[in-house]
Amino acid sequence: MNHKVVPVRTYLLIWAILICATFTTLGIAFLDLGPWNIVVALMIAFTKMSLVVLFFMHVKQQNNLTRLFVVAGFLFLGILIALAMSDYGTRNWLTPGRMW
């Protein structure tokens, strides 16, 4: 099997970007953006997650089958989160003190 050797400079650059994004998230936490605080923080978190998956987990250099399984894993995670949120969102419909 042929493996592409990733230069150390690439790892250091991605690490520096991740550190800057972490401090950006910290800075955003102290700003009052109203309901957009969580949106901006999640966008930064998604970007950081993508960089870690692509470069540190070497998904960028892998074949299409590996990429398919990574995407399927995140799709399944999204389905689980959607099901959990739908359960959480419907809990207020029951009257207090009554089970059924």
C-alpha cells in the first residue's frame, strides 16, 4: 500500500488554525450576539471538527469507501440527535402528575 507522507508543516498549520478557532470561540462567548451566539459557536465547532477529521484522521487521503463510512457515521449521528430532540420537544405535552 502506498501512503502519502503529510509534511509536518501541514500539521502545524492545522494545529495553529485550531488554536485560533478555539480562542475565537472564547471571544465570541463574551460578545452579545443574541440568538446568534450559539449559531456562530456551532459553525466554528463544525469547522474545527472538519479539520480534525480531514487532516488528523487522514480521511482526506483515504479512498471513497472510507469517506462514505465517515459520512454515514455523521448522518447516523444526525438522525440520533434529531430523534432525541423530537423526544425532548414533546415532553411538555403531558400534564404534570399524570403518566399516561
